[in-house]
Amino acid sequence: MKKNLVFIFMVVFVLSLSSTALAGPFADVPANNWAYSAVNQLAKAGIIEGYNEGASKESKVITRYEMAILVGKAMEHSDKADATNKALIAKLSTEFAPELSTMGVGISTSKTAADKLQVTGDFRLRGLALNDTISGANPDVKKTYWQLRDRLNFNGIIDNDTTYFARFTNRNSIGGTVASVGNTNQDSCFDNYGIKLKKNSWNFSLGRQDVNLGQGLILNTGSDASGVDNKFDGLVASHTVGNLKFSFIGGKTDKITTESAPNWPLNVNQPTEWYGFDANAKLSNNLSAGIAFAHAKQDVSTSSGTSVNYAAANTAYNISSHFIINAEYDKSNAADQNKAYVASATYKWDRDSFMIQHMDVEAFAVDSSNSGYGGWSYPCGGNNMGSAYKAYIYQYSHVLTKNATFNIKYCDFTVPGQTGSDNEVISNLMWTF
């Protein structure tokens, strides 16, 4: 008798667990089921319209099919839901998946960690040849070398509004005297990592990341034009209103310790705090213009003080579908030698493009280490060019395949007040995946 009772209790227990799974689409949803309160919450939030909350009372229960109709309505208007209600909709859609499937509503299953992670990357082989005869170089610099760089980008989903990112970079220089040019012979590290958040029409990015203000005269991190891998740790907030896009930044660039980095007044190679903004507007189909500003505060005092302000204006104009011109002008609040400008013209046809660029940078116009056009970003390996220079750049690029590109660049640098020039040839072959 005792064994029979145990058996009966077990059968009842199993049936109670499986009743939901075995219930047909027209079986009643029990009045005390959590789905009622969930639907009530979605109705109060305006995501489900026309739902009578009295259905949650014992006097009026509804079938699983009727409940699935309400869940389908919620799924249809899920774009109105916040993160909490989106999670509730996902839970309901899982619970009533069989009925929704009967109605022809597709249910996306929850993604695994592997599904949420995307891995991309690139591989670059770069060859450099330079001949620096600027009078400040002692002795003249003549060398060639190769550099391999491979990068892996990791992007993953945390929830509907939040993602994470990371980038692992490895550089390996071969040949020549490369210790002061390419982050020693080899350098491997995570040079990007952080999280990104979308809130209404705002995008926030927090962590170590590449940052660019304007067209790069004020601030450009993550660039290794000369092997300098400057890093920015901080927050970037961006927002778009119609044709206007603007961004705000706040953070710190690190001290470049792997290079014979510059130590010029006002641009000391030390950790530097940065606060700034960037605004760009599309004025027509062919014309855009922007402004940028930054306040940089260094962690050490110099003869010129501990901080400096930079302001820039830029424009880009598509003369035709093949011909584009870009220009940017920058000025700092230094007492003198405080201006810089860069202008370029690019002609594109089929898989090819050709660019001519002119740069004129005065001594205290830009940050030598962290500007995309600072004295330490150019040249790609010369010595003692200083923080002031003029240059002409000629570059040809060809798209080999969908994932492979070749380009070659010739640079001609001069320094005001010094004789000689720094001539460089840089070729790159890059694959992306």
C-alpha cells in the first residue's frame, strides 16, 4: 500500500511538471500564472494595447493561444520597450513558443557566447626605406627595414544596448636599426578594450580606444605611422542630430616608453589629460565641415606651463564622384609658432586612387606625440626632425581583392632653418578578414 501511494504521488508530481508542455493551444492559462502579471506590466508600459487587466482574475482566464496573441503584440512593439520589458518579452516568447510558432511567428533562440562574439582582423606587411640628411641629424640616417603587424578585433554582445570590444596587436620589425623606430623588435599587447553603450540617440564608449578629433591635427591615438603606439584611456560620447554629429572626449594618453620620444617644451612626452569635443555637419551632398577643440593638461610642468588649448576647423568637398579634397587648420594658444595646416587631394578610379598631401606644422601648433601630424608621427623613421616641419606626401593605392590592398607612399620632409631633407618610401600590403 505504501509503495502504491509513493507511485501515485510520483505520477501526480511528474504530470504537474509536464502539464504546461502537454497542454494544447486552447488549454487555459491558470489564473495565478506569472504571465498575467507580465502582460499587465507590458500593457501599463503601452507596449500591448487593448488588454483588459481583469483577465488576470479567476473569473476570467484565457487560453494559451489567446495569451500567445498578446505576446505576439508585445513582440511587434518591442522597440518601445526598455531593457527590463525586453527581457520580459523574451521570457514570454520562450514560454509560448509552440503557440507562436502555430501562428507563424518566428522565435529567435537565445544566442550562445560564441554567437555573441565576432572576431575580425588584419595583417600588414610594411617596408620602409629612408634617407634623412636634415642638418640636425648627426650622423645622417639611411636604413631600410620590414615590419609585420597583425591585429585581432573582438566584439561581443552583452545585451541589446551594451557591447564589449578588444583588440590584440602584435608588431615584429625585421632588419635595420629598428629599436628606436618600431616599438623595439617586437611588441605584443591588447591596445584596445572596453564597453560600448547605446542610450536613446547617444553612443558611449569607455575604455582604451582609438580617438580622433577633427581630421587628426589635434588628437589621433592608436596610430603607428612611425611605430609610436600612443594610447587613450577614457570616455567618448557621441550624438547625431539630423546632419550634425558631435562627440565629447575625456581621458588620458599614456607616456610612450618604447621609443626615443620627443621632449620638447610644451609638448613633453608625459601622460596627458585630454578634454575636448568634435562637431561635423553635412552641409550638402558634396560638402561637409567641422570644428574641434581640446584642452590638454600634462602631468609635469614645463617652461611653458602645464596645459595647452588646441582649436581646429576642417572641411571635405567631393568635387565629383572621383575627386575629393580635404583640409584642416589648427592653432594652439602658445605665444608663437602656433599654427598648422594640412591639405590633400585624392583622385579615385575603379580600384585605384592617388593622393597628394601638403603639411605645414609649426613648433608649438600640435602635440608632438599625440597629434596625427605631430613631429613624432612624421617622419616614419628619421631623426631630429623636430616639432616643426613642412612636407609633401604622394600616395598610390590599389585594391587587389575584396580583402587585400596595396599602397606605396613617398614623403619629402624639410625643417625650417635646417638644410637637407628627409626622404622616405613606405609600402604596405594589407589583408583583412
